[in-house]
Amino acid sequence: MAISKIDRFTNLGKIQHQQYQQALESEQKVSQLIDSIDSSVAQIRQYQQDYQQDLITLQQSASTNEKLVRTRKFLQQLMQMEVDQLRQRQDLDERLQQAKALSLQKLQKARMSEKLTEKAHVEQLAANKAFDAKQMDAIATQMYNRR
């Protein structure tokens, strides 16, 4: 027996809905990564402020050059970490835009499948109604001819 239009479109709709859900999950994961990086950048900036304050204190207290050099070097490392994190965030922003576009595309395909399924269902109902009408006409004709 051949697969009906309704069954084909229903199966296609299920697949496209699953693909849409996967695209949404991917979008959420990227968004969570961005949130994580934002948190990390905020923490790095706080460390930078703390160590800059420490550097000022060390300079005022006539500390050893070694401590000053280590603190400056660590501050440079923190700044580089911030730059790296911001670059990574920028890349993730691009990925998020791509993920949102993909999610929208998958949603549109899922909606189209739903519409096609609905249309096939309406067509099937119309075909069933026409078939029933033909049968009723045939029965009425038989009854009329028997008289």
C-alpha cells in the first residue's frame, strides 16, 4: 500500500520539528557560552582593578623591583586574557547570529510541513466526502431503479 500524502507530510513534519529543536538547543548553548565569557571578562576586569591598586600601593611603599615587575607582568597577562576572551566572544556572537538564522529557517520549514499536512488532510476529507457522495448516489440510483 502506498504511503498517503498525510503520512509523508506528517513524517516530514516530525523530522523538521526535531531539526528545529536541535537548532534551538545549539542556539542556547552558544548563548550560554557567551554568558560564561561575559562573566569571565567581568572577573578579569575586577582582578585588573585589584592588581592595579596593588601596583599603586607597591609603588608608594617602596617595594622591591621584583614585586613591581611581577605585578606588572601579571597585569599584562590579565589584559591579554581579556583581549582573548573578547575576541572569543565576538566569534561566538557571529555563531549566535548564524544559529538564530538556522533556527528561524528550521522553524519556517516545520511550519510549512504543518501547513502541507493540514492541506493534505483537507484534501483527504474532500476526497472522502466526494467518494461518500458517489456511493450515496449509487445507492439512491439502485433503489430508484428497483422500483
